[in-house]
Amino acid sequence: MGAHPIKVGLAPIIIDLMKNNVITAVAMNGACIIHDYELSLMGHTSEDVDIELCRGTFGMAEETGKNLNRAINNGVKKGHGLGRAVGEHILKSRASYKQLSILASAARLNVPATVHVAIGTDIIHMNPAASGASIGEGSLRDFRLFSSIVSDLRGGVYINLGSAVIMPEVFLKAIAVTRNLKYNVKNFTAVNMDFIQHYRCRENVLRRPVLSGGKSYGLTGHHEIMFPLLAAAVKEGIK
């Protein structure tokens, strides 16, 4: 997933699906941890990029940069990937709204949660506490965990929810490495949900991975409308 589904309030629905064993793993880009953390801390997230960029204050919230980098640095030292590092940090914190955190819920429920980062794309990389070694090592660990999950995808469903670039690329490479290791990653269902069907999503989620077997669906619309409808239909179908 990308960060926009979190910004529009889908975290409680995603967490509910995790609790009901519908979602068995979560993978996200680096922006997700920022909005997930801010939701847990304040109950809301996001800022006016236009105004703050002109002022020179965009992305400079002290709590977000300092605390997330501390969580990453400490968690990676313990041997965790980024997802587990941030999830455990939020779970053990005194954040007033940590029940809204996907990563904290994943840590509590022992659901694999991975974070895939491109250095320089996220506001916490501007903070002096950012460590390229920790971010890189944690994200690489998460790629390997994600690949192990993809290796067992046969017969399952992969949903790319609102990530136009990072997650489609990561998914394609996970498919490549698991097939190279002779895992039978075929005959699954791939779904892309977004406002528009971007090139990488069409190619790296909907077309290339299922060429040797499987189905794909492109669902176009607003996340805050489409995903709750899908979640309700799935839960109704498994009663």
C-alpha cells in the first residue's frame, strides 16, 4: 500500500481485516510509517505542502523525524526490519491513538508488516537522526521477509492499494527472486486499486506477474469509497 489510504482514514478497516485473518501480511512504502505514526500520536496527519514548502518548514515536525528515526535505529540494532521496528515502538509508546496504527496492530497480532524505502523520498530522511545504514538494512530485511511471503502467494490475493511506483517495483522483484528460487508463485489473483491505473501498476501488478497463470483486476475509484465496499463484500462472503 501507499500512504494515501491511511490519510483518508482506512486504517481501522485494514486493522479489522487483519484481526479477522483476511489480511495476512501488509507491505507499505516509506511514507506510510509517517502517517501511521502521526495518527497514533495525534489522531490526524498531513500538512499543507504548498504553504509549508514556501515557508521552509515542510516536513520539519520534530516529533515525527526524531521519534521515527529513533525507532528505526533502535529496532534495526535489535535485528528487526523497519515494519517491526516502528510497530513495536508505537505499541510500547504512550500514544493516545495507537489503536489506529496499522504497524502497532501488526506487531500486536504478529502479522508480518514490511516497509520499503527509497532514500530521500520521505520527510524523516531530512532529520539529522536519520541513518542511511539503519534505513537501508531495515528495508532490505523487510524485502527479504516480503519475498518469503510472496513465495507462498499461490492461490492467494495480492492487492496493490494506492502505490503507483515503489510497491509495484518491489512486488515484481519479489516475484522474480522467488521464481528464481523455484517457488511456484503462480495462479494467484492480483488487484490494483487507485484513482487511475498507472503504468507500473498495470505492468508490474496486473500483467507481468500473472502471465504464467492467474487473474488480475484493476479497480478504479476513491480509496475511501472502494476499499470499504471491498472489505464489506469479503467479510460478507466468508460468513
